[in-house]
Amino acid sequence: MGICNGELISQISNPDSPLDIEEFRRQGHMIIDFLADYYQNIEKYPVRSQVDPGYLKSRLADSAPYHPESIETILNDVEKDILPGITHWQSPTHFALFPCSMSIPGFLGEVLSTGFGTVGFNWMSSPAATELENVVMDWFGKMLNLPSSFLFSGGGGGVLQGTTCEAMVATLTAARDQMLRKIGKANIGKLVVYASDQTHFSVQKAAQITGINSNNFRVIQTTKSTNFGLSSDSLHSAINADIDAGLVPLFLCATVGTTVATAVDPLRSICGLAKQHEIWVHVDAAYAGSACICPEFQHFLDGIDGANSFSLNAHKWFFTTLDCCCLWVQDPNALIKALSTKPDYLKNQATDSNRVVDYKDWQIALSRRFRALKLWLVLRSYGIVNLQKFIRNHVKMAKHFEGLIAKNNNFEVVIPRNFSVVCFRLSPFALTGNQKIMSSEEDLNEINRKLLESINSSGRVYMTHGMIGGVYTIRFAVGASLTDYRHVELAWKAIQEHADTLLNDLCV
């Protein structure tokens, strides 16, 4: 580090200070060693926590300690009391939900960001925080081959939000205010938001927060014939019905990689339709967007130029720790007009010159962390070639698992795989020996539910489920940073063993 004022060093090295440098150094090494040991031994832990609700209250004291305790004592309690209550998202046999992928540069970038303790709400509060975010968002956008209109270099721009939920609220607020300036605030009750039945629930939450009438939230049904992507014909019918009823179509959330089946909505056709009615289109690619740095997946973004905003979560499948949602907009002024606040004490010459970005005006909250630092470390430490390699390996492992399913008559793939999530279930004609089990759809759903709970309760593997087209579907999501083919095979062995036990019990 650079030369510091001697008096300052003396103050922050004071053992009575909350920031004692020597203790900082010693305890920091201990924490890093603790985490390194954790990752080295992570496969020894049950993937899904096996504790009962309320377990921790009985283990901890009734009140905070009056006198200080050593970091050694605290870490012992972390291992003894906290680890049993953790579901190990970074375990190589965590195949649940979507990945929250970890990496060394992502972790170290988080450490740097936290260590600097910056609060970069506007340019003046920490110029590097703002300007690095400008740079990495353009870097990432170019990797995705986004239209230049989404980049700072092309008149658009990007911002790092915490989560997709925040991106939804920010863009829906911008769309709402943009429309109300045209039709008057008194008509807010006429605004309509559209989503498919596969769209993440965060858009409905955003609609509630932004004051959209709950009766004006349209859930459009999808079908197997479109692989559960949104049909432009169905959307067209819903829009026309609302216009005929005197309502005002406002916002459409399209998805690249839906929550259950990772289905992809046809962006070009639905964006073209939305444009005819001045509907703001937000494209949610929280999970699957990261795959689009690979040229072979970029066709899923065909038509993105017709959208107003686009987001993905780098903390899902881009090896950047939670939280890091990347949001790009074609018209930053729409966000700024809706979210800007200008108290006198935040005014400064840089902001008044209109030469800088004040990210407080691109998000709901005022305060913000230096998220760009960890994304910058990930991009620089791995480079595009290795990031593509990591994602392709996960897709290959999912494809391998899909092949294992296809070879076993007891199982079936429910919907074709797009990325690294395989949706499967016990087949309606699952066989045990010579006896065939014929079940109603409701019975089969219950059998698959029991199978999944049996597997998860073992602690060997963790998967989650979803309902799609009335079918209870088990989801196998590959994406943990430590996962390799050995873990896929281990999971498949566990699945077969639990299925055999369940089917044998049913045949008794």
C-alpha cells in the first residue's frame, strides 16, 4: 500500500479500536484458511441441510456477550453450530434451483470491495466505482454481442443491481412513469403487465410494488407445442382484449431460460408485437444469459434489439459472488427520470456537468456496493476463452446426464434441454422386474415428489422440482464450480437407487 500518515497508522493500529491492523491481518488469514478447509472438505457435508426449524435458538445464548470473545472461539462455533444449518450451494452435488457459482477471483473481488468499504451512490462518492462499472458493463455487453444501443459507447448503458427483483422494479417503474407522462397519473389503474405462466414471480412482485392493479396482471398460458415459450399469438390476443376493454398495455417480461424448464420466449416476434403498442419489453435472462457469451447460444438473443431492457445474474452462472445482477437499458434517461433524486447535499460540479453517471439514479436504493470490482476480477482472471470453457463443460455434463436418463426405461426427459438443466421424472411406465406400474398423472406426480424427497433427505444429492404443464418435474441443474463428471455419475447412481427402492415398495 502507499505511504500513510503516521498518526493515522497509530490510530487504526490501536488495540482498543474496532479496526486494529495487526488483528485484521491475523484474523483475515484465519478466515481464509477456514474457508479453504471448508471447500477442501465440502463433499463430506450433507448437501441440503438436515436440521429442523428452530434448531439454532437452542444452541446459542439468550443474549449477546457482554465481554469480547476470541475469533478462535467464534470459528469453533461456526463449525459446530452454523455449518449444520447451511445448505451447501457450492457443493459439487448441489443440482438444485439454479447455480450460484463461486470462483477465486469472484471471492477475492468481494473481499476487496468489502475491504475498501466504499459507498458509490454517485460519481463523486468514489469515481473508480462508477467508472469501472461503466467499463465492465460495456465489456460484458460486447461479449454477449448485444446491440451497441445497450452499451455506454452506443448511447445506452448498464448498471449492476443486487438481484433480478431489483432490476424488475427499476424497469417497471421507468415504464410506468414514461407511460403516465403520456396518459396522466390518474390512469395508473388502466396499466397492464404481461408475463407467461413460466415467467419468474419477481415480475408480479414488481407489479405489486409499483402500484399496478392486481387485476391487470396477465398470466399467459404456455403449451408443450411451443416448448413452454410464450406464444406471440396468445400475447396478441391478450393485448387486443385489454385495448378493447379500455386498458393500457404497459410492460412485458420476456424470458430467456425460464425458471422450471429454461424455456426461451421468441424475442423477435413478441418484441415486434410489443413495439406496435408502445409496450416496454424487459428480457429476463437471469440464469441462461451467461451462456450467451458462447457464440453457439447467442441465437437465443435474436431480436433483443427490440427490447427496452435486458438483465442477467452474474452470480448465477458467471462465477461472480452474490449479489451481481447486470441490467442494460437502451434509454438510460427513462430510468433516471423515474428514479432520480437531487438533494442539495449531493450536488457537485461533476454531476451538474452531465459528464458522469450517478448510479443512485439507476436503482431503487441510494447506497450501493463496489460490485464492479468482483466482476472485473472474474473477467480479467479467466478471460473470455476460459469463461466459455467453464459454461460449455457444464452444458456437456448436463447433456451426459440427459443421455443417462434416455437409456433407462424407468425415466423420461420431460422437456428438451436448452442449457445445463435437465427436467426429468419417473416414467408413467416405470418397470420393476416384470411388473408395470400404471398411474394417473396425479399419482405419478406424488410418486415423483416422494422420490425427490427421499433423495434430498439422504444428503448425497440436492435437486429441486417444478410444475410444468401439470407435470411434477425434477430439475437437475449443473453449474456448481466444483462439479465434474464424477459427481454427475454419483448423482445418477443415487437417483436410481432411491427409485428402485420406491418402486419396489409400490409393487409390494
